Amino acid sequence: MSPVAFASGQLDAFLAATASTGRRGLPAFPTDLPAPLRLDSYRLTAAETVRLGERVREAGFAVIDVAEEPTEQHLTLLAARLGLGDPFVPPIYRRPGAVTVAHSGVSTLTATADGVAHPAVSANGQGLHVDGLLQPIGTVRTSVLLCARPAAKGGISTLFNSTAAFWHLAGEDPQAAETLMGAGVLTRTANVNDSTDRTTGPAFAVVDGQLLARYSRDGNDAWNLAPGQDAALERALEAMDALARPGSPYAAELTLTAGQGLIFANSRLCHGRTAYQDDPATPRRMLRGLFTQNIA
């Protein structure tokens, strides 16, 4: 691993600035996750828009349930109602390759038959990550995932409340937590569409007074040790791994069924997925949109 420069005092400064508010980020997940919001259609009413927005802002995510198979148009309509604007297409997906994006900006995620190993187009599991692998921290603020057809078996979505876990770590071991804010601590490398592009930056950073994350533990991450900080960084990663395990108040699992959707704050939560098995006649099919706006 390469030595990198770590800015000091970031954590102390933010702790001091937010001390009077009593809230520095998302709370831990509730023991019992709320039931999905039942919607009559993707054309949200004003009241449904408010309720859905409140859930995402308060918990970091929301699950919806609509008795209609979703389409690309449904996803963009839902996003418009939530004030998310047009879908953002990372440059890597504008290249030809295994993962492509429609003109609408919506991706269709389903396992291909050609042996592609990337989780987006295979039944392989996917570790914790944020969408927008090569983008600067906070670029993709909201992700929307709609289930047209679930897998025959498996395909459980995993969520890690990484910003809340970070504040837990900051209270237990502030030196370890601050290493995760280092400007060169995390390198992420692409492995799709014939790209090996990479970006280096912090795992957590304060942007416009809000703690944001690009924390990743999906095999595309490399953690860079700074002189004198290696022990603290190792403690940080061990602690965060423990806080992400099932049973932690910062970890959640859910399985989307047909017509359900997951909307989450991509810059505040990490997500992943377990491996799955398809019914060849009705393979798993998901629609995904990435957005640079928070829910209004």
C-alpha cells in the first residue's frame, strides 16, 4: 500500500460544529424495519411524496410496493415526483461493454448467459459499496432500484448504515475514525466495460456540513496506509466490518419482490447483494437509476 497524506483535525472540527445540534447523521436502523409503503401507482400523490421523502431522509432508505410491473418510464416518473431530476449516467457506463444504460438513463440489471463476472450482470454476490464507483464522494446522492422480477432463490439486498456506524466509531476510537477521512485513504478500481480506471479519495468526508460516504468493501477497494497511521486504520476497518455484520443495529437485509422498489441515500448508506439463482424462464430483472440530487 502507498503512503498518503492524512488531513488532521477534520473529525474534531466537525464534532465541535455539530455539538449543539445533537445530531450528526443518520440514526441506527430500527430493530423492526418499517413495512413497505403501499402505493397505488408510480405517479405519487402529494401526500405519498411527503411520506416517502420523510422515510428516506430519516432512515436513509424506503421500500415501496406497487401492484404494477415497473418500466423505465415508471422509474423516471417516480424520480421526477421526488425531485431527483434526470438519471445520472457515470462515464464508465457510456462505454460499450457488459453493462449498458438506456437512453432514458435507466439500467436494466439481469444475469447474462455469457459468463460475465460483474455482479450487475451476473448472479454473483456483491459486497458493500456505493454507486458511482469512480465519481468523487457525494456525486450520486440517491439510488432507485425497482424489482420487475425477483430471483428464484437468494438475491437479498444488504444495507450498511455506514455514516451512522462512523459516528459510533468516532465515539469509541476517534483516532481510528479520522483515518477514514484521509484524502488518499481509499482507492476504488473499476472492473467493468474493459475499464481499470481508478480514483482515490476519502472514505468519509464532510460536504456542505453533512457527513457523506464512499466507503466500500466489495473487492474493488484498496486501503492506503499513511505513515504512523497503519494501526489506527486497521482498527477502523476491523470495527466497521464488525458493525456491518448481520445483527448489528447498522446492518439490514431485505428481499425485494415483484413491484417493490428500494430508494436510498447512496452517499450515506452502503449496499450490496447476496448471490442468487434464476429460474431460466423468468430471470431476475431489476431497473436502476442514479441521481445527483437528494430527495426534495
